[in-house]
Amino acid sequence: MTTAFDPIQFLPAQIQLFDSLPSTNEHLKHQASAPEGSVVWALQQTHGKGQQANQWLSEAGKNITLSILLKPNHLLASEAFRLSKAISLAVQSTVSHFVNSPVQIKWPNDIYIHSQKVAGILIENTIQGDRLKHSVVGIGLNVNQTFFLSDNNPTSLSKVTGESYVLKEVVDVLLTFISARYLQLQLKSYKKIEVDYFQQLYNVATEQTFVIHDEINHCVIKDVLPNGSIVLKIKEENKTYLYGDAKWKI
């Protein structure tokens, strides 16, 4: 098969390693002209960001906090969540590589082991016309930290397995899985990504509790659309919600 582009390869990647940064996403956003696949990795992140202005708290030197520059110009802005699905699957596969416990994606893109959060993803997109110009993909993955002050029920690879990990080895596995999923995205293997994402969704086959407009609803997840909206079955009716309008109650 021939393609009209050179598929991005992350190994070897151009990795900038820092002892400390306020935010790897913010640092990389100022390097938008860098080659696609450039990675900024900080051993300590003092002002890490999560979804909806939440903080990502991480003990220095124990976890992975990095950002990757991608330029998915083949994606329409309205399809941006396809990138989020691909990255979520790559992080889920990375965690599954190191633990024997079930690993799932909690919509939109948190990674859970059982009912505990092990990784989070923050993607910040720049749009040109109707397409994505570049995307800064921030990933926080708890690896060797075993004590947490956060109240969002976190866990880590080490806490689950009792083992200690070399961070560079975990990063290598992560970038390998991201490279494979991003190649699928470039080849427009959207159906594969959609099916895999839905299969890996957190408790997708069981009734879940969501807070919608300050009301508690018991729902079943029916779909996640290309724009990131979730389709929930509530009292025999399918309804569509954006992230923030429907919130998990776990």
C-alpha cells in the first residue's frame, strides 16, 4: 500500500527531558513548529493540567508526565475526538501491558483499573479552517507513586502490582502504542478505533449513574460520537450529551 504521507514514527522520538516544568503542555504549545512526534517529558510538573481546569497532581520522579506534538491535518475539527479515542486506546494498552487487572477507559479519556484512576489525558487542539492544525497531547500516568493526597480515587502501576518500574521503559511502551494507533488514524481506520474504544469503555454493559443538570440519572452507554458526545439510554430513550453536561457519579 502506498500513502500520500510519511507515517509518523515515535521510536526513536525527539524527547526533551526536564527535571521540572510548570506544565509540559504549556511548554510544548510554544514549540508548534517542532517536528511531529516531538515529546516534552518532565520528571516533576508543578502546575499540571487536567480536564476542565482540574489539576494533575504527581509526585516528583515517580510518574510519567509528558506531552506529544501531533499534526493531524487529515482530521476535520468536528472529528477531533477521533484523536482522543486513539490516544485513550494507546494509554489503555500501555497500562494493560504492565498489569493483569482489567483496564478501561472512563469517558471521555480517563484510564481506570477497576474503579481507580491510573492515567489522564488532556488534548489541546489548534484549528485552521475546518481542520486540526496541531494537537498537544498531554498524558499523566501514575507509575511508582503509592501514596496520594488527591480525593479522586487514584492508583498506580506499582500500587496494583507491588513492583517498581523504570520510567523510560514505560515511556517506550507508551510511545510504541501511540505510534500504532496514530498510524491507524492516518490510514483512516476509524471503524477499528471506534469499535475498540467502545469495547474498552468503563462498565459499558452495565447501568451507570450520571449527574445531568444536577439530577441523578441511571443510564446505559449506547455510543460515543466522533465529536465526543456520549449517547445515554435513559428510561428507554437515547439522549446525547457533551462532556460537562453529563458527569459520572462513581
